Amino acid sequence: MNQLAMGMSVAWLIGIVVYARNRGKVSHRFFWITPLCMLMVGLWAIIPDLPRLAGDTALYHRMAHNPRMDIFLFHYTIDQIESDAPWGMALLAIQAISLQIMQLLNLRQIEKGPRP
């Protein structure tokens, strides 16, 4: 879970920077592209866990103990230091809520229209 949350954070932070740089004036595509990129980067981050889901525990353990798995957004390093704390779920909730808030603020700005 922690790899997924941290992986998604990369695209989420880029989205926050883009949103702030444009001062909240983004197109509706932003709210499709940002979550899609978050999903893709999050999936990239958990690739080393996929053999476990498929039932191949031998391959999973070989990958889990291989420092080269850091190419998947520091997957190996995170495995070495992670705990069972639920901060991954909290981070995912913060990401989802902040995207919703940005979308509502953007919609409100569109409804106001341009100022004379």
C-alpha cells in the first residue's frame, strides 16, 4: 500500500504544481489526466508486488530482496523501512480529497466568469 500511495504522490504533486502555476485556471482535461497519471505511476510503483498477486511467491521473494527494484519508484527501499501504519491510506485520501477540492474551486471560478 505504501508504494502505491507514494508512487501516486509523484503525479499528484506535479498536478498540484501545475494547478498552482495556472492559479487554479485549468481545463477539464486536467481532472482526467492527473488521476490517470496517478494511476499509471502508482501501478509502476507496485510492479514488483505483482508476482505475489499471481501466486508466484518464489519470484516475488527474489524481487523483494533485489535492490534493483528501486527503479520502480524506490520499491525496495520502501519495503526495507515500511511499517504496518495506515499512513498510506491517509495519503491516498488526502490526494483524492484535494483533487475534488481543486475541481470544485475550478468549477466555481468558471461559473463566475471573467471579471470586467
